[in-house]
Amino acid sequence: MAPMNDHPGEQAAQEPIKLLAVRETALSLDEVFRAVGDDASGGTALFVGTVRNHDGGADVDALGYSCHPSAEAEMRRVAEKVVAEYPVRALAAVHRIGDLRVGDLAVVVAVSCPHRGEAFEACRKLIDDLKHEVPIWKHQTFSDGTEEWVGAC
């Protein structure tokens, strides 16, 4: 019997990046989850970022995301780094832009790998790098009338 890591299902897929998008429309958990479905994956990790009603001790009244035209290309670069580092079978990431309300989905990322530990690690790397490296900016308006830009790369 061959060692487990010699099985094709233990390896990264040939074309693991299934879905990457920056959208002005509402995001779908089901769409992202379906995109990373893979019969050879034993673990799928999904992260959902939602708009919260506060930040830094202040109440948030309004929030909007905007992006540079290169955002999707940068998202692909980040995804390719994750795929190179982990045995990713399938990967998806979508980020919302435009005006959002408290509770709206702002970002959804998911990764499927042969095992759960790899899926957790790859998903964390994907969302962390996406937030640090992709030129998507958040503009928050607070209840006291002040506002701030967050995440300007």
C-alpha cells in the first residue's frame, strides 16, 4: 500500500482557485461553499467577515468599502501565494464594495484541503493576507459625526 501522501487527493489540485471577486452586490455563503467543494478534501474552512456596529469603542452608523482597480489582480496574487504554500484543493474569496449596513457580509473566503489543519491554516493565511495586501479600503462614519478610513494600503 502506498504512503498516504502519494495519493493524488493528498496533493494540491491543478487549478485550485475557483472563485475570486470584488462585488457591489450581496455576498453568498452558499456560492463560496459550493465553489470549494472537493471530493478529495477532508477539511473545508470558511471565514465570514461581517459589518459590526462599533469600532475602537465608538458606535458605527455607516460603512462603505472602495477599492483600487487592481484589487482583483492583487487578490489573485494573494490566493496564488496560499496555493503555493498549502495543499489547497479549492479556494474562493469574495469581497464586497459599496455601502453596507450592520450585519452585512463584507468578505467571505474558503479553502478546502486534504486535512482540517491545513484548511484552517490556509484560510487564515488567505484572509490575513487579503486584508493586509489587497487595496480595499473601509470608510466608517461614527455616531458622533466623525469618520475614518481603515485599511488604506
